[in-house]
Amino acid sequence: MSTRNKPARATTVVHGIHGHHATTLDLVPPIHLTSTFVFKNADHGAGCFAGTDEGYIYTRLGNPTLDLLGEKIASIEGAEAGLTAASGMAAVAAVAMTFCRPGDNFVACNSLYGGTFAMFNRHMRDFGVEPRLLSPADCRDGERLFAATDAKTRFLFIETPANPTLDVFDIALWARAAKKRGVPLVVDNTFPTPWLSRPLELGADIVLHSGTKYLSGHGDIIGGMLAGSKELMTRIKKDYLNNFGPTMSPFTAWLFLRGIKTLAVRMEKHCDNAEKIAAFLEKHPKVSKIWYPGLASHPDHAIAKKQMARFGAMIAFEVKGGVDAGKKLMDNVQLCTLAVSLGDCETLIQHPASMTHASYPREERLKAGITDGLIRLSVGIEDADDIIADLDETMRLL
Ligand SMILES: Cc1ncc(COP(=O)(O)O)c(C=O)c1O
């Protein structure tokens, strides 16, 4: 039961953890649009750099608006501390570059967002770091998962539900493997958001986000966030973010603070719509395959039920007639919009094999379960019947 000291999560997403500004009493926090901060005197400046005095120095190293967003993501993820980065990819890079040095390895599922796959499979290899990318089947087996790690493993990484296959991985199982090896488990929580899934409560050590998606919610900004213990967040900030410099703009952070306020109501509507649309697609005679964790037919439905509050609003499906029929569908929808990204108010449709996941060599992509004909739908918050009518009328053309 919620109390004044322990508000319910719907309250936390609206209020965050700060009251109103002590002197100006703004309801909405101001944007600190400044690159640098004034020191009281030379000793104060030196003390800020040495860490012995309180005070902001320079926005790449810290800014009150960025800190507010970091605290907000920490509060809704149930973490001690949070960080911001210029994009979701900057947040992924922050983890990989903080923990790994040449000769090290890390273990992840091979079912990943295309940009993350490219960073892991190409760039981390170039830096002498070995990505051990497991098949979705191995990711469901605790013994095989642990066997993939060794003394040089620096972290474990999963997306759940994964983009775009909607595989749902058992976070507690991965957390046990990570703990046994003594390394952090990192969970990309972009698809469910903390409204539907809280990996830290299941034993994960770091949660990361492409905030660009549901946390923004309005398709107008790019940004990344991380949350976890104070110790891990300080390490990531000092060892990567401060000096590599993928800093979020304070203006972007302010827009995120605004977007997150409506996370709860948006996610509930996204989920309501997706449940209806998945049920419609599952029965449609032109649909040959559908992946949605909320359907009893989804292979990970049981684990999704256990670790998610609801099932999210991402759906993958194939239509009869393969890639050509899929293209015809994407070219002829009128309400659904042909665009990558996800989590926006608008329903977005796209073809991962040729778009978001084009970075995968075909064989690797198929191993990850991303088929040639898979179409990804990010269900928006329009009227569900209008989205269904658009898909239904377009599928008559196939
Ligand atoms: C699951 C997931 N993680 C990370 C990213 C990267 O985020 P960004 O585009 O904000 O850099 C994306 C982008 O689509 C994503 O879907």
C-alpha cells in the first residue's frame, strides 16, 4: 500500500523525488542551459575539480537539469543513482567501454537492436574485446549461459523483450549467472520501460534505456539513461562519460522530464491497444506468424507474465507471401506510419531485416530469429479500432 513516505509508482513518475524549487516555487523545474558554471573564487574552482568543494563545473561533467533526470530515472527504476547520455547507443557504449579492456570478453544474447549488435560485433572486436553472443535457446539455459563466461568476462547483457524478436529472457536466471561470475548484469529495459519491468528488483545491476522511445514518448528527442548502484554509476561517469563526452543537452533532459510524467498513462494505453491488435493479427488469415509476449501462444508467455506487469506494445509478425507481401503492406498502410524508432504516440511499422537490423549479416540475423519477412509494429496510442481497420483494409490487397 502506498503511503506519504512511499508513494505509488504512478505518483513517482509524475512528481519525481524533488519538491518545488525552494525560492522560485516553479511547478516545473527550470532548464539550466549553460555550458559552464561560475566559481566563487579560485580556491572554490580548484576544490570543485578536486572533489573537496560542492559545485558544478561544466555541463559535460554535470548539470542540475541532467542530474534531475538522472535522479528521476533512478527513482522509477528503484536504483540508488542514474545517469544521462546523448543517446541509447551512448549508454550501451558507456557500459561496454567502462568495463572492458583488450583481452576481455562479455556475454550477451545475439538477439539485439541492430546498432547494439554492430557495436558489439564489430567495434568491440576492433578494440580487442570478444563479444560472446549466445543464441536465444542458450540464453534460456542457466548452465549453458554460465559456461559461456570465464575469468575474463566483464559483464552480461540482455534486452528483454528483445528487439525485434520479442524474446523474453529470465532476468533472475541471468542475474544468478552474473552473480556467480562476480560481474554486473546489464539489462536494456527500453521495450518495457520501468512501468512494466523493473530488472533491478530481479537482481540486475544496471538498467539502460534508449530514452528516445517510450520515456520521451513523443518522437522528438534522442537520449539514453542508465540506473544502478552509486558505485557503478560513479564508475561509468568517471571512466567513460566525463571524458568521452556523449552528453545529453539540458534542453533534451527537460523534455524527457516532461515526457516521463505521462509514462504511466501512455504505457497503459499502448498496452491496451497492443493486446487488441495482437489478438486481431493472431486470427487474421493473411498473418502466418506473430510474436507478442502477451499471447498464450508466445513461447515466453509464462516468463513474461512472471516478470512484466503487462506485455508492452511491440508486435512482430509475418504475412503470407513473404517479403514482397510485407513490403506491399508497409507501402499501403495509411494510419500506421512507415518509420523506424518506437514508443511514439503514432503507430510505426518497419522491416527490421532491411532497416533497423540491416547491420546483421543475414546468417547471423537468422540465427537470432530475425526472419526475412518479419515486420515490426510499434503500437501507438491512437484508437485501437482505427489501427486494426488500417491493417485489415491494407491486408485485403495482399
Ligand atoms: C532496444 C534498444 N536499445 C538501444 C537502442 C539505441 O538507442 P538510440 O537510438 O537512442 O541511440 C535502440 C534504438 O532503437 C533500441 O531499440
